[in-house]
Amino acid sequence: MERAAVFDVDGTLVDTNHLHVTAWWEAFRQAGHRVPMHAVHRAVGLPSSGLVARLLGEDRDTGRDDELSAAHKALYGQYFDRLPALPDAGRLLKRLHRDGWTVVLATSAGGAELSALRRAIDADEAIGATASADDVSEGKPAPEPVEHALELAGVPAERAVFVGDTVWDMRAGSRAGVRCVGVLCGGIPRADLEEAGADAVYADPAHLLASLSDSPLA
């Protein structure tokens, strides 16, 4: 039977979480909001609408949400030509592909941003499909992004593993019924990932690759 290895991208395969924090912090600052960077960091991984709602509250002027999102995209876009892959991210995907796993990316990125992320990972031959937040009605921590990835792979939840770096990833994977693997390279503490549903936690893609034989991806 087929097996699916579903991967979040930002903070999991590409070292972009703190770039997102900086871009969101500046977007909020330009709009007159003082939002601490540590609070932004804890919200990274949510869809834009969810991130803004979490940080500014439900009583905000929602009419400016699109403006904030556009400002973040413009600021973050300045880094597209130099996004850094995390250690052995591409090698991990290629190894899983050789081992018979269907590799699917589950990300909110699209268009030029997704192209930049894939260039950084440099493992297109190993990636079977990409599930975008644009394809579902709810982003993480709802299970839909992971469920959509499983549909693309044609694999049931019990034959899949989801790898991510945030509590939103772990909650989405758990709600979709898949085993969850956390990585610490996104900056979220191990205890938080485990509490949110991680079955195992590794430092980064290189650590997971070196530990494959004893991991949920064995």
C-alpha cells in the first residue's frame, strides 16, 4: 500500500519563520499596531486571517485585514531570492521518495512564494503533490489542509505521517487522524509540540533523516 509523508514547509523545510515574524511585525507597525515579536512568532503557521485575528482580536477593524496581509506579502517577498533551506531538507524528501513514500507539501504559500520555497528545498523530483490553503475552506489548525494532502496522495490517515514545526501543525495533523512528527527548527518548544499531538520530535530535517530507522517514517 502507498504511504504518504506530508510536510509543512515554512519553519519545517525552509528557515523562514523569523523572516515571517519580521515581515508581520513591520506590516503591523506600518498600520499603527504595536505587536510584540514573540507574540507574532507564536502565531506563525496560522493562515493570514487567523494570525491577524489572534494578534489584534475580534474587535479589530476587519476591513484592514487584506491591507495587512498585502503588506506582509510585499515585505516577505523581498527575501524570495535567498530563502534558506534547513539542513538536509531536500535530502530527507529524496530519501523518503526513494523509500516509497508519496511526499506531499501542505502549505499556505502559493504562486511566486511557493516557487521560491521549492527552489530552496531543491527536491522537486521527490514532491508528488502540493496542498495549499487556497484549496480548503479552513487553514490549520483545522484538519482540512492535511486531509486535502491525503486526498492528493490517495492514502488513508493511518498510512500517513505529518511533519511540522508549530502547534497549529500538530493540532491539524492530530485532528486529521495522522501520526505527527514535530521539528524544533521553527522555534517552538518541544513540550508545546508534544502537548499539541507530536508523537516524536526532532531538531530539524537533518536530525530526522539521521534517525529515520527509529522514527514514525521508518
